[in-house]
Amino acid sequence: MRQGMKIRQNLYIDRDICEELSRLARGHVGNKSRLANDALRNWLELRRNSELDSHFKLRLDKLSRELDAARRDIDLLVESLALFIRYELMVLPPLAEGDAAGRAQGRERFDAFVTQVGRQLASGKRIVGDFPKSEMSRG
């Protein structure tokens, strides 16, 4: 409790509160001024905390929505990757052991893929949703 200069205040309070304050002051708690001072300090602290809580609640709600969106994006990415891998492993036939040209083309395609991923990440653009319908149906 911070002790400092006291300032006299003339306050009007309800009679029942005044009687309760007098009853408490007669006990071991202290005098009316100390009780009122402590009660006001506690009330002001609760109010300050409530205002902070409401500001933090807004921010936490926004972060929760962003986290939910990120989770949806990750789920989409994982599902897409799993389907792509399944397609690659189950549908496309493997290259023949002596198919050096096919393996070279595979390496070139992979290098082009990694380069494009790097460009997309550096630019901050998202490729999902950017394909024209004609490109998507070409597969």
C-alpha cells in the first residue's frame, strides 16, 4: 500500500453503505478512510484490468481467427500434397532403369519447380486460385 499525502474529500454515500462502513471500522479492519481508500483502490484496479482485458480480448480474437485460417491452409496443403504424391506413386509408371533422358528431364522439372517455389515465396504472392480454368483442365 502506497502511503502519501492525504487529500480530504467530501463524499455522499447511501445510508446503508455508511452503516456497513462504520460497522467494519469498529472491528479490527481500520478506520473509515482506510476502508474507503482500499475499496476505491481495488475497484479502480479491477476497472483498469477490465479495460486491458477487453483490449487483449479483441487482439486475441483476431489472432485466433488468423490461426484458424492458417490451420485451414495447412490442412489444404497437406491434403493436396498427399493426393499429389499418391497420384505420382500409383498412377504414373516409373522410369526405366536406363532412361537417362527421362531422369534428366525429371531433374530439370524439379529444379524449375524449386526455383518457382522460391520466387513465389520471395514475392509473397499465392499461386492457389491464380490458375486460369483452361490451365487447370489441361492436366
